[in-house]
Amino acid sequence: MIEVKDLTKYYNKFLALDKISFKVSRGEIVGLLGPNGAGKTTTLRLLTGYLKPTSGSIKVKKYNIIDDYLKIKAIMGYLPESVPIYKNLMVYEYLSYVGAIRGIDKKNLLSKIKSVANRCQIKDILEKDIGDLSKGLLQRVGLASVLLHDPEVLILDEPTTGLDPNQILEIRDLIKEIGKKKTVILSSHILSEVEATCSRVIIINKGKIVADGTPSELKEKYLGKTIINLSLKKANFDQVKNCFQGIEEIIAINLIEEKDDTLDIELTLKNDIREKIYNIIKQRDWIILEFSKKKTSLEKIFKEITTEN
Amino acid sequence: MQRIFPICLKDLKDYFYSPIAYIIISIFILISGWFFFSTFFILNQASLRDFFELLPITMSFIVPAITMRSFSEEFSIGSYEILATFPVKLNDIIFGKFLALCCFIFFMLLPTLFFPISISFIGNLDWGPVICGYIGAFLLGISYASIGLFASSLTKNQINAFIIGSLICILLSLMDKLLLFMPESVVTFFNYLSSNFHFQNFSKGLFDIRDVIYFFSIIFIFLYATNISLSYRK
């Protein structure tokens, strides 16, 4: 669907993007992740044709961004950060303006506005001034305006900044819902957001792609280790240590707490061998109080690969 | 081509939904009316000479005050980013905005028809020069609008856009008056560049195609410059 090759962008002498390449296929929700100033917005602006690349190429479907920019813009919907739309107009007026400029004919326009208003739940505010809307409603009006022409590719720059937690959840659900049928690329510096909404993550730092994959792929690749929390009754640390000694997948056994006859330990494993461990414990007469795999977050990976040097 | 009209319509709505449009139109009518009627009874002539005489100067301030928003505001609130990613050509955006300004100039000149109409009741008004003068006034207005549009495409600060636009307009308006001590050949050359020189032909009732060409050249040059300035932003 989208193919980016050796994309480079200089602002005067400042190198904002350094030869990045990636592909996005239809129906993916891709999250561009990176610290502030990493080049996320620049990448999105290049994809939408708002900026011209210094070198490199962007292809959307069969179209080239330089020669067929009108065709690409026609199948794309782009919502910049903080939804800059005209404060003087009513919501309905803005949507009809966007529809007209996108070339939707008058007969279909009304029904299209109704259907996006339903989807984004802005039916009741169609006759309000945009300037009077709250941040969350504004974001929904923005989403409605980019969905109006039924785009194949949606590009959203930090779609949840400045929203309260409830609004963030609502917008995320909306994006997921949209992503079932369309290709979505969104940028964010909030990790949990990307983890919650995206099927794939591209991490950018200082204008370069430093990681690319599904959230779980990234976790495996960059953390590699599985950490297990165990809480056992009727066991003592030495016993447990002896028991697990022979297994080569275990890198470390750490004691967290030993109180009365309960024992909390942490096992660091090369890979996930929970079954094996369970079988060993089963042979003893220890009682398992807790046996859980510690969730490793993208946060750790992100921190690791963006704070190098 | 059909994408021009939604842009034009949106800009017009934007102008007339905010009080600024009405304030600017009122100021325009007040200034031109005051200058006109304050000398009208002294001269005791049923003509619009004095109204047209000062028009280039008044418009040099009034027109950039309208046009300063065109692009500057879109830049500063960021909506230009959305506008530029619609499937429209850069020229369509520029023409759409220019067309909206032309409509605005038309609506601004419309109330001033009160002057000739009221004069025609008390004196014997020759309508020929009046109609010709109004055509000239409209051409002058829209050529200043193209200058203002260009100034507005340079910066996201509306005040700067106003100052730049006004300066260029004033320079064009006063050029023929600044040339008192110049040799004859230089004067003819700069006269041709002066908007006042061409506009005064209209106000005398002289309809010369060369004057029309002059105003259209100004419009073409500044709309083209706007295109360059916007392309440069990429």
C-alpha cells in the first residue's frame, strides 16, 4: 500500500530524516513512536505531500508522491496535531466545506455527513460553532472530516494529545474501529497508546528508524528474556535453588522475600519454559500461591533504544 | 477548477461571520465619505472627482487590512496544513482566496453608490465617468488585494502582512507624486508603474485598454509571486 524508500529531509542544514525506508500494507495500524523532535511529524508531512522530500521516494498504491500527488491526496485523510480548524464556522458548515473541496457531489454529501457524524458521535453538535467545542469534541470533528471521503489511508498526528483519559479511550476505540477497514498511520510519544492501538510499531530516533515490528516481536527481540514471579508456600530458598540448578535455561534465581514458610522468588529465563518449571514444582509438595510471567513493556525497549549515546 | 468555489465560499463566510469585515467596511465608508462631503459643497460640482482622487490612498490601508488574514491566519492556526493536503492544486487555493477577496471588494464598494445617487438628486451628474470610475475602483481594489494576498503568504504574523501589503500599495499609489524633480523620461516610465496614474484615467471617464492591462498585470505578477512564496514553504 505505502512504500517509503531512503526518505531524507533537510530543513536548511538540519537533517530531520536520514534515509528511512519502510512498507505499510493494507489494513495495518502503524504507530510511529519516538521522543519529541525525532522526525515523526516530518515523516507524516512528507507522506501527505505537505512537504517535499530532499531525496528518496514515496509510493502510495501505484502512485508516486511527486507526479501523482493529487491522486494520493484524494485517497488520503490527514489530521494534523491539535486539529487546526476554522473557529468561526459551524461543525456542519466545516464538514460540507471539506466535502465540497474533496469533490463529493451535493446529493451524497448530506448522507455522508450524517454517517460520519453517527460514527464519530457528533450528531448533536452539528450546529455548534467549532470555536465553542471542547478538545475531545474537536478531535472527533477532525476525525469526521477526514473520514468524509472514505479514504483508504488515514494519517493522524498525535491524535490523543491534550485529551482527558476517558476521551483518550474513546478516540482509541474509534481509531481501532476505523483500522479494521483502512490503513492507519499515527504518531505518538505515548507508549501505552501505541501498544493499545497499533498492530505494528516503528520507533524513530534522531531521524532514523531504530526498531520496526509488532509490539510482541519487539519485546522478544529487544528483551529476549522472560521473567517469572513465583510465590511458594512450604518451601525454603535453598531447596528451590537446588531443584532448579540443573536447568540451563534459567539465568538467575533471585530471592525477593522469605517470610514464615512462604517464599517469593524471581526467575530470569532465556526463553519461556513455564511448563517445565511447573512440572518440577508439581513433583514437590510446595503450594503455589503465585506463578506469573512479568509483563515487559515497550517502555523499556523504547528507553533502551532511544537513550543510547 | 470546481474546487475553487468551496475555498472562496469558506473565506467569504469567514469574513462576514466575524465583526472585522463590517468594521473595515464602515471605516472605509466613513473615511471616503468624510473626505468627499467635506469638500463637496465648497467645490459646488456634481462629480465624484474628490472621492476617486483619494481612493488609491484609502485603499492602500483598507485592502491590506482585509487581505492580511488570508494566508497568515491559516499559517498561524495551522489549518494551512489541512488545506495544502486536500487534493487541490496550489493555484486553485490562490484563486479561491483571490475570488473571495474580489467579492469582498465588490461588497465594500457597493454602499458608496450612495454618494453618486444622492448627488444625482441635487445636481446634474454625468453617469459616464462615475460608472467608468467604479470599474477603475474595482480593478484598483482587486489588484491591491492580490498584493495583500502575496504579503499574507509571506508571514504568519497578520500585522507584518498588513504592513508589507500597505507599503507596496502606498508605493504604487504615490509613485507618480514622488517624481517632481526627475527628468522627463524617468517620469514617464515611473508614471506607467504608478497605480494612481492609471486609476485617474478611469475616474476622468477615460476607458483605455492599456489601463486595464496594467491592473491585470499587477494581479498576475502578485498572484504568481504568491504561488512562488507558497511553493517555497515546502
